[in-house]
Amino acid sequence: MAEMITVRAEVLRDYCSAIFAESIPEEEARIVSDNLVEADLLGFYSHGVCKVADYLKRFEDGLIEGKTNTEVITETATTAVLDAKNGWGQVASIEAMNMAVEKAVTYGTGFVGVRNSNHFGITSYYTKLAAEKGCIGFATTNASSLMVPFGSKTPSLGTNPISFAIPVGPGHAPVVVDMSTGNTARGKITHAYKTGTAIPKDWAITKDGRETTDPKEALDGYLLPMGPKGSGLAMVVDILSGVLTGSLFGSQVPRMYEDPVPQQIGHFFGAINIEAFMPLESFYESMQERVRQTIESEPMAGFERVYMPGQIEEEKKQHQLENGIELPIEIIQELEEVGKKYGLKLFEYQ
């Protein structure tokens, strides 16, 4: 079991922001850092601050631009496509989701695609932006071609996540679905490799198609989809995020860690204005009843509670906001090593 270190969320965010701000504009540094720390708060450690060194290596290798200058390629009242011009995925994605929400508020729905982008962190970061403004949020992204379609041993899919966020009303956390279409995200295997832990045998196959619990063999091999349904959903996400936006797709998408070229991945964001369908307060009343029906239902044998989607992660976030984020010492040491390059002092942790 890896030794764990506890760090306050605001301390971690400030430290990562300071690291990124040595290379990119301060506002963009803050956005990227906030996204990564949010992932750790929710328990999505594979998409958290363990990505800092990975992102910076790509930047230092000239594979990500130093500033995100998006351009509107095409636009209608309810749709748009932005070219991220190889900028930071988190920065372009916030702009795109805000645009989708603005269109939804005015016209009922809004859909915005992003092309020529990079890894954008956790998908629910963007859908929750829509939920905060009284909209149902939807987001997808394609990813490195490291997952095999169901029944194949030749990769032509990414783990291609999808997220929905649905508001429940003031004082209530939204209902959030944020899921990979693979059995796991590749970042979890990278995290296991960095911390020296084995992985479940249904996460990945070796390069020659064998099962493995070795994270190194898995990183050299390919990810497995979440059965035929996950494989099909990954294909739809790739079409929305890659084909429809004019980005790279399928086997064209370079690998984030191994291929020394820009990824040129795509994202797809949607917002639905609830008030275009019914009064917002009426929707909130019905949603709170929908939540009650689930969380107050009797759990089956082996379960203590029944949760709404996203509830476990939200409770973990609140706990870690109060008590600090627990991270393996290897990730802390990696962050501190990166910080030393820029003359940053070691940050304080509990």
C-alpha cells in the first residue's frame, strides 16, 4: 500500500497554478489547475494532479501552445464549432460550454464542438457549469486510440468519456454521470504504474492480445471497452467529438504519452434550457422527488445505501474539502520535483 500524504485543496491548487503560470498565462494556469484538483477532490485521481508533469512535458516538447487562442469556424443561433488551435483543452472547453449555455438560455438548446484540442481533464467539470445555470449539461471527448473495439485486438477507439449533469435545485448537488466507455481510464493504469500497484485483469490486454495485471504491460498494450455497449458508446462519442467537429478520430488520434505530435482531438458540448420545457421550480420539485425515490429505497443484500449518480463523488469531495486530499507520496514527490525546476518552495502538507 502506497504511503499517503494529505494536502489542502487550496494549497494544491495554488501550487499547481504557480507551476503552470511559469509557462502559460496565469488565468489559463488557474483553469487547468482547478480542473485537475477538482478531479482529485471527486476521487478521479487518474485525471488529477498526477497529470501536471505529463502536461508540461508535452508543452515543453512543443506539442501544446503557450496560449489558447480559439477561433469560431462556423456558427448558427444554436450551434458552433471552435478551433482550439492546439491550445489547452480545459480553457477551450470552458469557452465552448459557456457558449452552449448562452445559446440554450436564448434559444432553448445549444451545441458547440471543439476541434484541434488537447486533453481536457474530467468531463463533469463542464457539464456542472451548465447545471449551475439551470441547464442540463452534456459533454464528450475523444481520446488517444488505445482501446480496442469489442472483439478486436487492434485499437481504433479511445476510452472516450461522456458526462451529463442535471440540476436538482438550490442547496442540492446535481445528478452527475461521468463515465469512461472503457473498463477503466488509461490514466488509472498510469497512476498504478507510478505507485507500483497491480491492475485488474479486465482493464487491458498486452500488445499481443493477452490478459495482464501488470500496469507496464497494459501501458504498452491496449485498453478494453466496457463490453459491447461500451464499445458502441465509444464509437458514438468519437463520431460526435471527432468526426462532427472536424478533428482527428479513431485510429488517427495520436497517443498522449508516446507520439511526439499534437493530438488534435475534439470535444462536444450541449446545454438544454429546462425552462424551454417547463418552469424551473416545477422541474426542481420533480427532480427532488426523483432523487428521494432512489436514495430512500431499500438497499439489497450487501449494500448499505442507494446513491444517485455522482452522489458518492460529491460526498468524497466535501470530505476532502474539509480534511484535505489524500495523494500517494509518489505523486507529491513528482509535483515537488517539477516545482523545483521553477524555483518553487515545497508546499506544506498535513
